[in-house]
Amino acid sequence: MAKVLIVNPNTTNSMTETIGAAARAVANPDTEISAVTSAMGPVSIEGYYDEAFAVPGLIQALMNAPDADAAIVACFDDTGLDAARTAARFPVVGICEAALVTAGQIAKRIAVVTTLPRSIVPLEELVRRYGFAERAQVTACDVAVLDLDKPGSGAEAKLEAEIARALDKGAEAIVLGCAGMADLAQKLSRKFDVPVVDGVAAAVKQAEALAGLKLTTSRRGSYASPGAKKYDGILASFAPKASG
């Protein structure tokens, strides 16, 4: 049995429930999915400022699950992913990276449809980092993250309209650019008759693969364990301890 920890790095429990359900729907029968909500930070992550204050809660959640075989950061900004890989003893998958890699295996031209316009540039930077700048375009449906599960918000209709525009411009596959959209992928794929990739589902399959292959994060160079040192103030509890 593989134990996969999914951390929602914002503090909205209803979103964690959506993420957990989407993960369990695609997980292998012998995979144990544990979806947890960050205990501190913003209620949603919409831009660089929110992202910065979401990282401590993410790291804390990883440290609270030492028996996991793999973990997933369930925010499409791949919030704190490098720090998480440095801190956790198990491999950590980001849903943006997982979604792009998955979509790239089934289509050449990809549209990433995210929430608010302010998220476009941060995601464009991730697209470039992951090597998809020539294949993926980022667009926004102008929906706040917390409106995704709010009845009467019109969020789903706005998302569908933005997907239609992306397809008209030549996209061959759609990547949903927010973990809060995880429950919509199959419905949208049927509606538009194209692959619609949810990063949560893609990350689950990659986490299962890493766990099954018994692979762990390299400790040479970039993801070497942090050196022991003192942290001050409210972050004192996050100070790296001496190994061993």
C-alpha cells in the first residue's frame, strides 16, 4: 500500500474535500490518500504575497506526516515546492508540473486556464521553468478561487467560456489551472471532446509511480537537507535540526 499525502496549502477545508475526492477517484485501490488542510496562512492563494505566507503551513503539514510514501502540493502555483522537496523525506509532486508533463504526452498545444488574471504571470513563469513555454499558453477565466464552489457565482460558465476561446485559438488540450477545479475535469472533457487535465489527478498517478519505484528526492546539491541553524521569532519552530 502506498500512502500519499495531499496538502492543500490554503486554509479552506471545502477545497480540501474537493481535492481529496478527485484524488481518490483516480488512485489505485491499494493507495491510501490523506488530504489535509494547512493550519495557517491564507484562505486562498492568488498571487505572490499569498504564496509566501502559505509556505510555513505547507512545511508544517509535511513534517506532521513522517510515514507518507509521497506527497502532493495541491496548489497550481506549486507553492513552496522546492522548500517542500528539501524538507520532506519522501518525494513531493507539484500539480502544475504534473499536469504539464501529462498534457505534454497527449497534445502539442496546451492551454492552461486559471482563475484570476493576476495569476497569469506566475504561471507563465512556471511554464517556462518546466520547459513548456513554446507549447503552453496561460489564460484566465476571471473567477476568484473561493467562487469555484460557491452556488450562483457563475464560475463554471466563465470557465467553460474561457476554454472555448482557448480551443478556438488552437489549443489541443486543456490544463485546469487551479486545484479547486479538480472535480470538473471529466465533465469538461466530455463537453468539449478534448483532453482536460486536472493537476491533482495527474499528481496522484505520478506520486504512486514514485512510491512504487521506491524513489526518493536526491540529497545531492539542490535538495540537500537544510543545515542546522537558529530561526528567530514566530518561525523558531521551523529551524532545521542537525541530521541523525
